[in-house]
Amino acid sequence: HTRVRSSPLLPANDPTLLFTNAGMNQFKDVFLGVEKRDYVRACSSQKCLRAGGKHNDLDEVGKTARHQTFFEMLGNFSFGDYFKEDAIKLAWDFLVNELKMDPRRLWFTVFGGDDEVGPDEDAEKFWEKVGASRERILRFGRKDNFWQMADTGPCGPCSEIHYYLGDDPDDPTKNRVDLVNGPGDTTMEIWNLVFMQYEQLADGTRHDLPKPSIDTGMGLERMAAVLQGTHDNYATDLFRSLIKAVADATGVDPDGPKKVSHRVIADHLRATSFLIAEGVLPSNEGRGYVLRRIMRRAMRHAELLGAHDPLMWKLVPALVREMGAAYPELHHAETLITETLKLEETRFRRTLERGLGILDAETKKLKSGDKLKGETAFTLYDTYGFPLDLTQDALRPRGIGVDLDGFNAAMDRQREKARASWSGSGDAATESVWFALREKAGASEFLGYETERAEGVVQALVRDGNEIETLKAGESGAVVLNQTPFYAESGGQIGDTGMISGDGVRFRVTDTQKKAGDVFVHIGTVEQGTLKTGAAVALEVDHARRGAIRANHSATHLLHEALRQVLGDHVAQKGSLVAPDRLRFDFSHPKPMTADELARVEDIANDIVLQNSPVTTRLMGLDEARASGARALFGEKYGDEVRVVAMGESGNALGWSVELCGGTHVARTGDIGLIAGLSDSGVASGVRRLEALTGKAARKNANNIIQLAKSAAAELRAPLEEMPGRLAGLLEERKRLERELSDTRKKLAMGGGKASGADGARMVGDIKLLARAVSGIEIKDLKGLADEGKKQVGSGVVAIVGVTGDGKAGIVVGVTDDLTKRFSAVDLVRKAAEALGGKGGGGRPDMAQAGGPDGGKADAALAAIEQALGG
């Protein structure tokens, strides 16, 4: 058999499952014959979670010796190779000959048949053939011996192997038939051999699979219990180190009256940690809600053990030591797991304290058999964040229930109020269809942090603002799915494109948008077939385009930090665009960037690219994230919990660049490849725009520049390496000609005027002042003369008064850049304006202008400026 690594807990290729719940999940398409692999036999150790949907063991954890939410499933598989006889032969050989199990302790069950399928007489015959006693082969019905992974998909009869854990296997009063699939823990199922023969369809029909196959599942925890001689999975070394860590942290006997709480915490620590490691974060929807429920159940038991401070996060190192070697993802995500657990438990303890206080007050007069008002339970949920199942758990020991009808009625009233609010909100009213879909189908679950391929179920189709049942070839519309790897436009990152395909259907996605907050809407056109609601479809994001977008998004983070280092802490993001072919980053800065500044920003950002350091994501509280130095994105709305993306190996404790961001990013900074082609432009007062290219686009741009340089060199008839010198010579010649023309223009302009001082500049203290009054020149041309004057003095102040034909005057004052911190042109021009009988004046510290009605006071105006300089 080919050894196959465990697939993730999130089954990207099966939209019918909330979590991977069996070893065969990753082989579903192989069983169905739609996927071919280079092997026909496989074995695996699969991580599984049963805490939601059809297979849900959550409420049994801690109460029995053999239930866990997270467990490891050992399995061997045949894809059209061997079938029942060989599967049974292999199972007997492994248990009896390899593991040395006593056949007297083994029981074998087979499918007894029903109206659709007859009894599995072949399985009975094959068990007898390998050596099983006839009296130990038992028939059971569909509930126990017909297996299917979900409501649809591969299925078939199965044969279970049960093991008697008691002292004496020959004692018929204890090793009994009625304990197989019966009460107690002394006889338990250890292995299930599934004979995959059929595919169950959504319409209730069942078809034969292309080739009969084998799927077996053996719980590692249960086998450990058998081989370590205990009746209890939690007494094996798989759990004892975790339970000891709980006991050490709480000081409570792990085998005493509160042992259930120890077990719940140990199991739930495993489940929550593996989910977080795969990118699931606590929320109020879908998988995130199941995660939160598991976390809070464990945290409630920590409180029952007397833990007054958050406990779960302290146990993560023990889990990583125990399982990190087999599952390296625990090592990689240890920080994220720790911080997520700590944040959730800190918040939950506040919720718990507040909710339990209100609950005590509301139920003082209630007795066993009574029910808490549904309106009260809803207030606890809606106002105080106290989940309904937690309210039920807290009241259950007292025998008090909850009026669920009243709770649901209050929930419906709240939804109606929200709908009315939505419908009256201007533009939103035109898209009210999305709110109705959000209410009916729930939020879309985003899988795109971990995968670009998945399967989903079509929840709704929309065209021209109306919900429809089908979209035919050639028709355009929008598709809503239960889960999707397509990123919906937000935070500056544009939406994904790609393909949705199914049975004879192809829908090309040209954009993905968010509606009603968190409904992902796939916009596009049906290229082939007819797309229908309820259809199971394959989803594939345009990989190359997504890769380019990821690189550009990560590059904006690096450029943001580089800009701060070069220009100063005043730099703040004012907007962005992250597209596959370019990136754009708007930021606060009062003046254009110099070529040197652009070069430094590019160098600093590329230094981090070359580090090729991991890009890490953490879940943190908003206040904690900001306190850590994480920067928020402009225009983004944040909840109490945020994703913190960190890059680079220097800077603060989290990383060199640390930002709050819900977008998709590269795995390592080196994946960006190159950041180049930076340009700076103005978009508004005090706001600059930086544009850049990465990866292939940057390389292509560099090649284009080289070609342009070669063309320019050819025009100059000079070798490429001599072109800068040749260009410098041409530019110097041009400047010489411009100076000659400028001098001529000034002589003509000032020839009929009267200079108020010497023809050249003079020193006022340590400041060079060029002050003149001119006539016969347009006021609008004074600024050009002032610019020329600033070039002449190099460092100093230029003041030029122009007197018009009607006796009025205008004045322009220029201050060279090196003196603007000592003297402002605005302040100087206002003093001159007062002498001319005017008021005000304005401009910039390096250039300002004003006017006045009395041109005869031109000399007085220039004298006022001289006096202001200290003369």
C-alpha cells in the first residue's frame, strides 16, 4: 500500500462535509472514478473531527471512555483492486498475527440486509474462512453496518470488528453477544471495513460505483487503549501527558470527581489547536462557530476546575511536544494557536461572568422542570454574547430548560428589524436581495487562505437583482455558494476570477464581490450547460492571477514600512489597489518624493524580500494588536478580533512589517520576487501615490527600460555606457542657452523700471537679499522672476514688487529651501503687503505673493522685508 499523508481537517473537495470525519474523505473522487492516481492501494493516518453535522460526538466527550471530537483514523484502501475477501484476510492477519490479539476477544458484525439490499452473506463466509467462530459473526441493520460519509457520496455495507476488554474472555456472563453495539465500555468497536459499492445521490437513488472498493477505519486512540491494556482511551499515553498538564496547571486530581473536566479540556485542546493551525478562527458562523463552541466548552470546564485566569493557551506547548513531530503544522502555528486561545478565553470569561450573573438573577424562583423565558435567553445571547447552548448547559444541572419557541420568536423579530433597517439605507435598498440571501443561506465560508481549489454547493443564483433557479449558457449573473476559495474584493485587493464547473456546466467567474457584509458573490457568465441552485460544483481560482495578487499585496505592506523609515512616522495609508499587474499605495506626505527617496524605499523593501522569511498570520484582539504596533489599513472596518500579518525578521517582536489585514499573502517574502518600477505622484493635498510592480511584471518593465535606453543610445550615436555623459553634455548646453534667453528677458522686463537697491543681491546680517521693484511687467510674471532670482542667489531671499499702470502693486517673495525653517515667505510677504496698503497674502514657506493699492510704497515694502530679516 502507498502511504498517503493526512489531508486537512477542512475538506476542500467536498462541500457536503463540515470537517474531515474519516480517512476516506480525501479519496472520495477516486472511489467515484472521477480522479485517477498512480496507485490502487493506499494507507494513511488521517486526522478527523466529529463536532458538527451528521457525525457529531461533541456532547459525548468526557462522559464516555471512547469518544473524542478530534481523533486519528488509521485506514487501508483499495480502489478497484482487492475487495471483501482480501480486506477481511488482511484485517484478520493484522489483528491476530501482527498485534497478537486473542480471537476469543474479537466479535465481527456484518450487514443483515433491508428492503433495498440483502444480507452480506459473503462477508460472513469470508470471516469463517480466515478462522472466526460462526457464533462470533453477528448481523446488524443499516444503523450499525451500512456506512456513508454524508447524505450523498460513496457508501456500502460494512463489517465491524469489536473487542472485549474484560478480564476473562471465556466468561459468557461478561463477554456477551448483547454487549456488541450495546451498553457499557467493555466491548467496543476497533475497526470498520467498508465495502464501497454504491454512490448515494441527492434525489435518493443509489448507483453502483465503477469499481467495488475498500475503505477501512481504525481509531488510533481505541487501538492504543486495547494494546496498553486499559478500558479507557483517556488513560493511554496519547492523553495522559495532556491531562497531566491540566492537573499541574489547576492543582486538581485528574482521576478524582472532576476527571470529566480534565478529559474535555485535553480533547478540546487537540481539536481547537488543529483547527486554528489550518486557518479556522472563532466566529459566529459555520466552522468558526463550531470552533468557538468547542473552545468555550473547554473554557467552561477550566472554570469548573477553579482556573481563575485563562488556561487553555498555557497547555499548547504540551500538545506541541506530544504531537508536533507527527504534525509539523502545530509547530508552525503555535503562536497563532496560543494567541487565539488566550484572546478567546479572556473575552469568554467576561461573557461568562456577566451572563451567569444575569442567569442567576432570572432563575432564582425557578425550580426543576421550569423553563427560562425565551426572551431572556435571547437578551443574554444578543446583548451579552451568551450563547444559547451555554445557557442550556448552565441550567441543565438544575433541571431547568429554555423556552425555545420564545427564543426563536425573539430572533425572528430582531431579523425583521434588521431587514427594515437595511431596506431603508439608500443604495443598499437596491440590493436588498443580498440581505435576504444572507438571512436564508448564512455567510459564505472563505477557504482561500489555505486553498485555491474546493467544492461547493450553489446556494442561490441572481440575475438583474432577482433570485432565479437556473442560469443557461450565454447568460450572465451571480452565484452564491456555501463555501468558496474565491477572495471577494475588500481592503484594496480586487476580487478573484476563475471557473465554477459541474456536471456539464462551466461558469466563468470574472469578479468576486462581498454583499450584505459577508456574502461572497461570484459574478460571471455560463459558458456551457445550465447552472442550477443546489448543484454541487468544483471551484478553481485563477492560480497565476491569484499568485500575482498575493505578491502585490504583500509588497504594499513592505513598501508601507519602507516609506515610514525613509520619510517619517507621519506616513499613513490613505488607500490602495492590489491588482495582478500592478499595485498602488496612497499615503500621507506633504511634498513629492525625490529620486533618492524612491531608491531608498525600493532598496529597503527588496532587502526584506531577499530575506525570504516566513509571512505569519495571527489572530489578536484589536486593542492588543494595535498595542503591539500593528498598523490598520485605511477605510477597513475591524471587529474585536483581527488578523495580524507580519513580515520580515527585524522590527518589533512580531516582525519588521506588522499590519491588520484580511487579504491573501505570499507564504514567504521571497515569493514576491522583486519590487521595482516605483513612481510617485500627487492625488490630493498632502496625499501622494506610490505605484510599483513585482515579480514578472517588474522584470518585464526592466527589460522595456533597457530597450528604451538602447534606442536612445542609438539616436545619440553613442555606446550605451557613454549615453549618460552624452546626455549630460546636451542638457548643460540647453541650460546655457536657457540662461542666455532668461538674461535677455529680464533685461527687457526691467529695462524701463527702477531698481530700489543695488543691481545685485546684498547681505542683511547673514542672509543674502535680492530686492527689486519693477514696472512694465505683468503681475502674473513676478513668480517667474522670483524663481530666477532664487537660482541666482543660491541661498537667500528674493523680493520683487511689480507696479502696474494704474498705480497698484503686487509682490512676490521667494525663500530658498535651506532657509524656510528660519523665514517663511508667507510671513515676509504679509509684512510687505501692509506697507502697500494691502492685507493678507498666501502661498508656501518657499514662495508667497500678495498685493496692495499703493504702488508708490514699493520701496517701503522692500524695506519692511529687509527689517524682518534683521536689517
